[in-house]
Amino acid sequence: MPAKYSHVKKRPANSNGNGKAVKKINGTTALTHKGKNTLRHGQPNPHGDRGLTQTMSVVSDLERTISRILLLRYQQDIARLFSTRLHHIANVYLPTFVLRCVTVTGPGWAAFNADSEEVKDFFRATIGMDLRQAGERIATKSLLWSYTALRHFAMDHNVPICQKKGLHSIRLIPHIAGIKAHLSQLEDMAHPTIAKPPHLSGYGVGQETLIDACEQKYSRWSEVPFEWREAQGWRSKVRFGYDKMVQSLWKVAREFDLNGYGQILRDKLANKWCECGCSTDHLGSVCEKTVRDQESASGVRSGKHREWDGRGNGVFGWETEEEEDVWDLEMDWGGVDPEELGQPFDPSMTIADIMEWRYLRAEHEKESGNQYFRRGQYEKAINHYEAAHRIEPEVPHYQLNLAMAYLKLEKWIEAEEACTKALSQHRSSKGLFRRARARQMLGKVDEAIKDLRTIVRSQPTNGDAIAELLALLPQDTRPPPPASSSSGDQQSIEHLFEHLGVAKPKVPKPPSFARMPSDALKVKVTIMPTTDVPIWEHVRETTDGKQKLTMTMKTDLTGREREVQCLRREGIPFPGWDKYQVKKA
């Protein structure tokens, strides 16, 4: 099924949604059918007009309710399935990352540095890229599941469903009370967050994979680095470090707000479908065939249509180890909105192609803005940062760049707004610090103090935030900074926090082994650019009467593909769990 439902268009203002035109006669709305006025003797029928108004109001109310249900269920789905994705990353990709880190340092390095900003910045970049994909991958599945659930609700109430166009919302009007009751249940649920799925096992697979990789890499004792030969019990050190990396991964993931992703779908649900009265009708025309194909392939369980309050009707292996993974699907489906690409529209581009093209274009604009920023030409830098945000609204750091340029121009209101937009997607210390600066200049001292306290709570050793917070506190409540606070003395920091009114941060469990010189090394994680990467295409070949799908390098590139190649050659990094290098800083 198409990944996007963007060909939904608002119905003309002169249509009532039933194929009958609406026009004004003496200031009164009237129905016409085949060019003939339904009003007798040219006089408006006040009772008929009132009935029409009431009917349209009920239909509009129903559509808004359905759209709200689709949105809330999508929020639950993206939180749940992205949490499953992170669990998969921890078991599959994180062992390789830990191996690369300890290879250039030592077996205990990860245990002492898993919470370092260098590590967390890499996690932030790759998680952010995954969340961009989540908006595309999960929206399609979520709408299909929600339509299926709504369809089963209709079946349970003997509502007829069209074989081709599926469920029509107008047929649900008699059952609007039940639909609103379901909406109330969804609204009463806790706000969806990223958390380890309780039905999934731990990270034993990742641990064993990491240990096996270390043993294979240093299979001969002569090849083992000196630090590893001197280390007693290196396996326990590596395991402990891996566990700390897993904790850091989930900690970074919780910085992201899932409401900031899936913007295209949210815009449709909030601004288009619920107002034009076609959310259910359109979903039916798109999803009905998929639902019937699935039912014909797997059958319909007894009482299945009564499960519409949950997700068990649409997900393979619900709450089991075999739960459906939307990241297993290739992002090559069609149904792309030409308006989102601009002209000329290239229909051959897949969703994955478009996402890379957008990101590369946005990064190109950002780099142009950075050049102007370094020259002090902040207005020109702002133009490029705004262009980058228009291309990629789901990448928060463009708004942070914008905020910094506004701060240089002393445009405090604009800087605060840009930071707030960025923080609605990712609660970064950089965004909080810049917003605190803008709020301080706007006279919003209490709000600036609140932002700084949030930073200090999550980053106890952030000296800049502590200094700014001390400067903003009233003189009579301002404590003198302890002389040893900069050296990281735990008691001094706790004493300072007590005076600042900041909650005492949790002290992580220390390793059971001593710190070695190699554990103090600094590393640099560099995301690798995709330069001069050829563009591939699927080719269907016939051999001995059998067809086979193969990949071949594409030579006759379209204009859009040539643009992608040019952008790639600029060396713009494209974050991914397999596109990075770890080196000593």
C-alpha cells in the first residue's frame, strides 16, 4: 500500500460530500441535483436547511473524532515500535560499536566513558535519523491497523462495508457514541514514551556477540594489545562496559519527543482529513484491499473484530519475540506526493531515495549557512538555516543554528521561538542553554533559571550552566561556588546543588575494577560521508524461463539522481549505525 496518503484533497466548498452541490439562494444554503433546485417555488425550506446543517455538523464531528483516534493510536504505535527498534539496535549494532571503542583504547574504557558526550552525540545523530524513518515506516502500518480496528468495530455493529471502497464514515453516525468512548479511553492513557518493551528478553545476545568478536579479533596471544594482557578478567570488563552503553543508549533516546516526528501524517490528521470529511472514506479506499488480502491469506479468527481496542488484530507476533519489525521492510514503496518534491517531479524515486535527497539538500543549506555565520553575515546565514528547516522539518539542529544566529543579531524573541521548536523534538542542553540566554534578555528570568536547572540536573559537571545559574539567582540566595567544584569533587557538587535547588542526580554504580590509564583516553566518533556511491536499480532478468530480481549500477541517471550524486560528492555525512569510525582523539 502507498506510504503516504497525500493525494487527499479538500472537497470543493460547493459540495456537501454526497455528490450534491450546495449553492446560496437569497443568502440561504440550498441543495441542487442535476442542475435542479430542490426547493419548491424558489423558496428556501427552513426545516430542510436546518437538517442539512445538523447532518453536516454530525459528520464533521465524527470525522474529527476518527482523525483524533488515528493520531493517538499512531503516537502509541511509534513509541512501541521504536522501542522495539532500539532493543534490536542494542543487541545487533551496539556490540560492534563497543568493540571498535575498546579496540582503540582498552577493555575497561566503555565502563568509564559510556556516558561521555562523544558517545552520546553519536547516539543522538543515529537515533534522530532512525526517527525520521520511523515517521514514514510506522505511519503507513499504523493507519492500516487503525482502519482495520475501525472496520472490525463496524462489522461488530452490522455496518455494511463496500467491497472496493471499504468503510464509509457516514455509516458510523448511529454509533458515534461508541467511537467517542474509545477516544476517551485513548486520551486517558499515559503519554507514550520510549522504554524497553517488557515482553522482550535482555541483552544476553549482544553480550555474547561482543565477547565472541573480541576473542576472534585477538585469537592469538601475540596479537593481544598490552593493555588487554595486563587486564585481569577482561571479559567482565567488556560486559560491564556494554551494559553501560545500553543504559546510555536508552538515556539518549528518552531525550527525544515522539510528538516531533511523523509531521506529514500529523498535518493531514489535524488540518485536512478531519475538516474535509474523508479520513475514513479515503483510508477505506486505500486499505480495504490490503485488509482483505491479509484475511484471505491468514484467515479471520473467531471474534477477531471485537479486538478493536488493541493492536492484536494487525500485528504479527504481538507482544512476543516474533513481533513484526517494520524496519525489515525496504522503503521502496510509491505513492509520493509530487508537491513535496517540487518540479520537475521524478516518480521513480523511492521513499528511501527521497529521504536521503532531502537530508543531503538540507545539510547543503546548513553548511552554506555556517559559512556565512563564520563571516559574521548572520542574516544570510538565517536564510540558509530556514531553507534547511523547510526541507527537513524533522531535524532539530537547524532550529538550533537559527537560534544562534538570532542571538548574534540580538533578536531574542525569534531566538526563543527557534529553541522551543527544537526542544519540542529533542531536549538538548544546547537548546536549553540558548533559550535561557534569550529568555534572560527578554526579562523572563524565572523561565531562564528553570532551563538552566534542567541542564544542571542532567549534566552535573556543566560549568557554563552552573555559572549562568549562579549569576541569575537573587543575590541573597546566591551561594558562593565551592573552590573544588570545578575539579569534580562529589561533595562540593552535592553542596552546590543543594543551594541551587536542583535535585540531586543519581550516582551511577561504579565499576568493580580499578581505572587504568587506557580508560582515560579520549575518542572521536566520526560519521562517514557517502561520497561517490553509485546509484543502483532493480532489474528483472529472465534465465531459463525463470525471472530473477537483481541489482545493477544505474547509468542513465535522472536529473534528481544526478543532484543526489553531486550532493554526495560534497562529503556530507549521513548518520547510520554502520557508517562511522572510532579513532583516538
